Amino acid sequence: MAELGPSPLAAGNELPVAVARQAIADALRPITERETVPLLTALGRVLAEDVVSPIDVPAHDNSAMDGYAFRGAELCTDSPTSLVVTGPTVLAGMLLDQPVQPGQCVRIMTGAVMPAGLDTVVPQELCQVAEGRVSLAAGVLRAGENRRKQGEDLARGKPALTAGRLLGPAELGLVASLGIAELRVLRRLRVALFSTGNELRTLGQPLDEGCIYDSNRYSLMGALARLGVEVIDLGLVPDDPARLAATLDEAIARADVVLTSGGVSVGDADHTKDLLASRGEVAFWKVAMRPGRPFAFGPLHGGSAKTAWLFALPGNPVAALVTYYVFARDALLALAGAQPRPLPSLKARSVAAIRKRPGRSEFQRAIVSPAAEGGWEVRLTGAQGAGILRSMTEANALVVLGHEQGSVAVGDEVSVWLFEGLV
């Protein structure tokens, strides 16, 4: 297991984001248990083994256009080509049972099997048809065009999808095109989630003076739903040692990952850190980032040698969600056995100056939009406090400012992580 304590690279006992991310990646080992599921229930699952194509796709040479099929060798290079139309129209799913002679062509529809000896299709809009003949001008077509070759998409015996693929709608369609009805997948990663704090109230409860409604669990459950993991919601847990201990033990017993928010800051008036430390090899880090900073990670040990990985996020709503994307998202995909799926990002020019001191990473809420002169531009949503969750709903991206990066001037390019498909 990788060393999880403070890194010597951390100035002022604050761990750089990149160092913390690498320590997490080095420590994790993916789950290996497999199961077989019907194709219709495989959306969001992680493929456990390669899918090898049992057939060629397409199974035959076929037409990529509605038009006329003929021999490409009969194309004239310096004068129009004229061909006699013969036979019935060849439709998708139909085989032409009569030969097409030299100098002849046949009407064909998209997806239809190419008749024997024919290798070229002229789209109907590129030719003229009159009195049973097709004419096309010189130079509008090359021999072999508009024919999809047998096995062009997938060849028999070759991998169509490789193990670790997170299955989406396109993957399900691809597997169906091979005639495969079931898939071997890894079991779903189980993530136990709870929030801590005496000040928190759940939806439907009266809001006592000095209390707030818990929003972190709902944000994090939404983020987890994007990954297709199994979420075990353990609700709100007050700052009571016995309740915390019981909830923690239940989480370890039932889940592969324990995801919490709150209770990891210096000076927290609760018992979370002591309980976590007593059950594993948890490292409590001060990460050089904003928003965020307090974060805990490590293995938790339960009965019967059961181990679960802890990701303890800050309690502030924005900080909880940002640290989830910075540290937990990629790690959960790795634990689930999925191939890497980096967050979508792009470069955009800042329309305003952004103050930033070197020595920490910053993730600032922003709006990305097309620039008048081309490319993309980005502006911050305003106040960047870690508790202003409304600003996350107004933003469509995070501006990512690296550890050693300083202030940004108007017109400077910055990296942004896009929210689309994430939050």
C-alpha cells in the first residue's frame, strides 16, 4: 500500500493536490467479483472481460447510399459514364439472385447487400436517369466509393469492447449488433454515504434555530449516480460517539467505500476523526487547495478482515462537491475496475483578472461561453465562498488554477472542467 502520511513535498504541511491524487491512485486496488447480466440491464456497468465479435459487422459488403451499384472499373475518366438499369431494386435484407452484366447497374438502397461483382455506388443525386439508363459525369465518383466492406466495423474474432469499459448506450447497441444477449460485468461498487453534525436536519424536519438542512448527501448522491455505483444512504449521524461508531461499523460491513462529509477539520467539535483513526490507517491531510483543504483518506478495517476505503470530505457544500471531483470520482472509477475517464476539460480565455497566489490549487466556479472572435471565454460567477452552493447552480464549469500558478490577467488562457454530465 502507498504511504498515506504527509508528503515531504508539502510546504507548510499542506499537501499539493497532485501529490494527494497520486497517493490515492497508488493505494487502490479494483474489485474483481464478476456476474452475468442481461444486456438490457448492463447500462452503467463495468465490463469484466473483452467482448469478442462472433461475426463480421457488416456481415456483407453493402451500400452506404441510396443510388445505383455497378463495377467501378467501368467508370470513364474523361467522359460521362452511361449504364443500363437492370433487375429489381435491391432493398436492405434482400439478396439479388440474378447476375448484373458488364455495362449494367442496379438500383440499390442504403444497407442492401452489394450484388456479386459490383463494388461502387453512385448516389442518386449525382446521376441522371432516363429511358432505362443512368448517366454520371466524369470525375464525380471514384471506383469503390459508397461501399461498406464486410467486417469494416468489426471483424470476426477481434475485440469489439475491452475489459474495463463503462457501458453506455452506444456500447449496448454495439453488443446487440453482435447478437450477444448477456455480458460479464464486475459487480457494482458499493458506496456508503452519510453526513455528520448536530446542526444538520433532513428534509421534512423542522429547522431549529442555528440548524441547516443537509444538502451534501443529495449533491453527492447525484454525483455518484453518474458513475453507476450502488449507493447505501446511511443518512444523518449526530456528533455522538456511540451513533458514529455504529454507523461507521455498518458502513464498513456493507460497502467498499465510505464517503462522508464533515468532521475532518482541525478543531471540529465531534469525534469522527478519533473513530476513523481507531478503525484503520487513515491519513488526515491538509490539502493545498481552495475550496477544500481538510480531507481524509485510507483503509478502514472491520470484522472478518473486511476493509472499506474512506473518503472524508469537508462539510461546506461547495468544498464537499469540489473535493469529491478532485479526489473521489476518478478513484471510485478505478475501484470499480473502469478504464480511466478524465473529466472533460478545455482552454478558455478569462474575461476578467483572477487573483491567485502560488502554492495551492484553486477551483473557481465559472461560466464558459463562446467568444465572439472564436474559441471560448470564461468568467467567474462572483463570490467564491465554500458555502455558496447557489453559485454551483449558476456555473457550468470550474476554472482550474494549478499549484504553482499565480494571478490571471484579462485574456489569459485557463483550464476549465465542464459541468455538463457531471453535476
